[in-house]
Amino acid sequence: MTWSHPRGYDPMVACSALWQQKTGVAVEWDKRSLQDFESFPVEELARTYDLIVIDHPHVGQITAERCLAPLDVAGREAERTALASGSVGQSYRSYNWQGRQWAFPIDAASQVQAWRPDALDAAPARWSDVLDLARQGRVLLPLRPPHVLMVFYTLAGNLGHSCATDPSRDLIGIETGSEVFETMREIAALVEPACFEMDPIAVSERMAEAGSRIVCAPLIYGYVSYAVAGFRAHQLAFADIPVIGSNGPIGSALGGTGIAVSAFSKVRDAAIDFAYWVASGDVQRGPYAAAGGQPGHAAAWEDRTVNAAAGNFYRDTRATLEGSWVRPRHDGYMAFQQAASERILSGMSSGHKAAQVVADLNRLFRESSLAQVSGAAGGGA
């Protein structure tokens, strides 16, 4: 099971065809919408599929549910060392939890910047430049949950105050969090209200359509498909995030996906073999990238041919990926991600004071861990 977009589905189908030629083992793929992919219970998928594409914030939950098989099997240490050394940013580490490796990165992403090279001489370098464009009605920002929270995370990180990942602590200080919220409120007032219903794909589609006035999406998960000539009416370019702090393009909320194996699979060894192969450098920079994938291995990100085919998407966003931030991953985080997104949105729409919104985010964050402890105790009573 993977997600329904050419970037998520096409490379898996293409690589699986090669795998069948190579080994005789057939791998068939189903797909779900992006929104469903981000929220659908992994345990339910694991009872149906042998191979599952996941994102890293799920690892605490899936570990507690024991629905995935760890991939750090004996005898394949050299292969894992090669995968770890080829990680773009913290992509490989993000799937390591409680000392085990639960997935291998096959797609590397973080919030980067999308812009129109036919309409701008260069991507805005500073947040103030973005605001100038936004006042002209030329900026969109994906603010549909969970992306509104991702914007909050990235701005906090770029200011040098990354949010906490341990739910025993506050998510962020009241003063810093208030600065982030007010920064979001300022740009949200300048972009179309439709942004509150838009995810990165919707924003990218608007930017790339014929006649579009939109020239910049300052914080958006990059989609390499839109950097390929001919994919849409306007070819998009991608760049490092515009800086609001003083430490360069750091702090972007890490995204991407990893390939995992179901603990319930009756062909576990064969599924693990495929996971190792499709995540390897040669496959990632070869058939995976050629089929429209957005590789998770540095061998592809550094490859001249791969970059040339995508308008230097990888080269031009690499610094942001290397300075990205790994989200919390504890069991209970996924519910927090939705609740926190909704709280930020309600705070914006209702004009709530920034300090109160941040205080509520901190409370929700602490409760995200306590809810799991309480639930476990109740279940065992």
C-alpha cells in the first residue's frame, strides 16, 4: 500500500516490475489519497498488506501496536550501514525507534520553497521578501491540517527554537510560540482564505496552472513532479526555505516516506528483501527516480542526470533537507498532530490571543503522552 500520487505510486510499480524480472517475485500495489495516507491506521493496513509505505511520525504507534516487522535483521548490517550513510538529512534515523529500524527511507522531503522561474528572477531569500509578494496576491501557503502545524514547526525551527519532541516537556515556550503564531497570522491574512483548505498538491496545482498569478509557496513539501518540464502548464522550481531567523535554512519539518514490512505477512523474508533493494542507492538513482519518484537516498540527490531531469530540484533544496527537524514520534503523537492543527486554525479564525493558543498547544502535547498511559492502564484493569 502506498499513496495516490505519481510520485508515490509510479516508482513502486516500475521498480516492482524490475524486481519480478530479477527474482520472479510479483509485488502489486494499491494506493490511498494523501489525506487518508496521513491518518489511516497502520495496523489495519498491516493486516491486509505485506509492504506498506509509512511516514515517520507513526513509528511510536506502530511499535506499540506491534504491527510492523523490524528491518534490522541479522546478516545484513553492511547493507544497513550503506543505507544510513546515504540518508538525506535525518530520513534514515527518523524510522529508528526504541533501538530498531522500522522502515527504510524511499522518499526524502521537508518543507521547502516552490517558486515560478518564469515570473521571478530568483526565489525569495528572506521571509520579508515573501510578505512583499503576499501583499501583491502572489503567494499561497498550504494550511489544511496537518500542514498548518508543519508551518508552525518550520518557523519555530528557523527562528532557532525547534519544538520539543518529548511530551513530558512543553512543545514550545510561550514567548517564542507566540512570535511564531503571530508570524503565521500575518501571512494568513495576506493569502487567499482557500489556503486553509489546501494541501501541498492543491497549492502546486494552482501555481502550475495556465494563467496563474501565484509565484511563490514559501513553506511547502516539495513535489518533484512539478519541477519536470511538461508536467503542467508552468514548470515550478524549488529552493531552500526563506529565512526568518539568522541561522540559514534550518528547522524545516521533515516529511518523506519509508517502506515497511507487515508483522503479519506470511512472506516476510521476501518483503524484507524487496525493501532493502528498493531503498538502495543504485535503485533510487536509477529506475526509482526515472519513474517519477522523489528518492530518499543521497546517491540520487547528488546524481547529475537525476537533477537535470528535475530542474535541479535536489541540489537546490539539499541544504534545507540537511538542516531539517524530526517531528515527535511517540505513541499518541498522531492524535496530537490533528488536534494541534485544529487549535491553530481556530486561533486564527477566531482572533484568539497568541499566548492562549500556545498554552493550549503545550497542554495538548503533554496530554498526548498521558492519554496513552491512561488508556493502557484502563485496558489492563
